[in-house]
Amino acid sequence: MSVAKKDYKRITTKSLIEMKSNGEKISMLTAYDYTMAKIVDTAGVDVILVGDSASNVMAGHETTLPITLDQMIYHASSVVRAVERALVVVDLPFGSYQSDPKEALRSSIRIMKESGGHAVKLEGGKEIKESIKKILHAGIPVMGHLGLTPQSIYKFGTYSVRAKEEEEAEKLIEDAQMLEKIGCFAVVLEKIPADLAKKVADSISIPVIGIGAGGGVDGQVLVIHDMLGMNNEFSPRFLRRYLNLYEEMTKAISQYAADVKSSDFPNEKEQY
């Protein structure tokens, strides 16, 4: 966590823009439930993303596509109840905004009213411009998401690095500038070359949050199950594991099971 240059009692979209202008890096992690969100918020993380990655790490789906709007609202409301400082951003799930700007607005309103989230995040650039504008016109803050967009996995056919070719790189820059122009407060860049990500961050005044996009951006985001080592099957280059909870939790649970079997637990001090 970077050393804060200003003590923000509550992080807002305005706070994040101030952080960028002050050269302070922005920390962002996912959370999907009350207990984890309470820990993340207490630890001082600036932004909590209620990501559609819940489809993978919480529900065991292969992709983010199956998670529903109702399920996202459930996860987001659990997180919001725990948070006192962080800005809570909620992913709009696949199918809730792509085809119809009015549907995008309805989905966003449901998230804001039913979960208490502070902002929504959408994947895509000019293809969803009208949906983003519709949401913004209703006064709902929007975070963009460019580069690797997991909801489009079947279009891409791979989770490999995006925007390595000049044409796609130019489009990404144009999309980022468009997102700033229409009023988004921040943009996530996922799995793109570090030089390109820095170029984007330098070309716009809103914060750029990277995941697999190098250190030249304004902040970083990771999936909490990955960075805590709860998921031992996912090891991309950009992931730094700060703990190995998979191993530690397996040991603890195995010991508990053994203690129950041997009648070691509970002992005389652990009963009434």
C-alpha cells in the first residue's frame, strides 16, 4: 500500500482524481462478501471492486459470463455493509448493458438502489458509448474497462495479452480518451503492454488502474483470492502472491478434522 499523501476519511471519485494529480498510487482489490470486505477496508485499500470474477472464485464457473445481475447485487450489498472508507465499484454483468442503453441504465439503477454501491464498471469502448452516456446522465459514476475484457472471452478466444498490434493499440488509446471525454471517473486496463498502458495514463487526466499493465499507471487491482494465495491454480506473470492461504488453510482444516476424530477437540477448557 502506498503512503497516503492525504488522509481521506471516505474515498470518492473526486478523491481518486486528486490522487492521480498528486502522484499518489491507488490501491484496489476485489471483495465479494461482508467479512472479506471488512478486512480489505480496514487495511486501507482505496477501492473495492465487487467484480464479476465472483462467477469464477465464488461460484466456480469457467468464465464471468454466467453470473446474474441479482447475484451481483447480492454480493455488492454484502460488501457495502462492511465498508466505511473505500469506494465500492460494482461490475455490470454480461448481458445487462451491451445491447440496449435503457437496459444498461435500468441495471445500473438496480445496483445503486438495491446494493448501495458507489459506482458501476463496464467493459468496452465506443461499442458501448451510448450505454455509458445514459448511465452517466442519470448521475451514476462509471469506471471503464479496456484491454482484455473477460466478458468477451468467446470473441477473443484467449486470455492472452491484448493490444500488441498497432491498430488495436490505437483503438485502445482512442477509447480511453473517449471514456474520459464523456465523463467516466477512471479506467481499468487489463493485460496490455506496459508501455502502452503508461501512454494511456499519460494521455488522460482520470486515473488508470492496471491489472497486468505494468507500473506506469495510476494504480493496481488484483483479485483478492489470487493475491492471498487461496487459488493455487492461477499463476499469470502479473500476479504477486502475498500469502499462501491455500496451504495454510488446508493445514488448519486437516488438523481440525484430525483433532475431532481423536477427541482432542474440544478439550476441558473448550466446553461449558
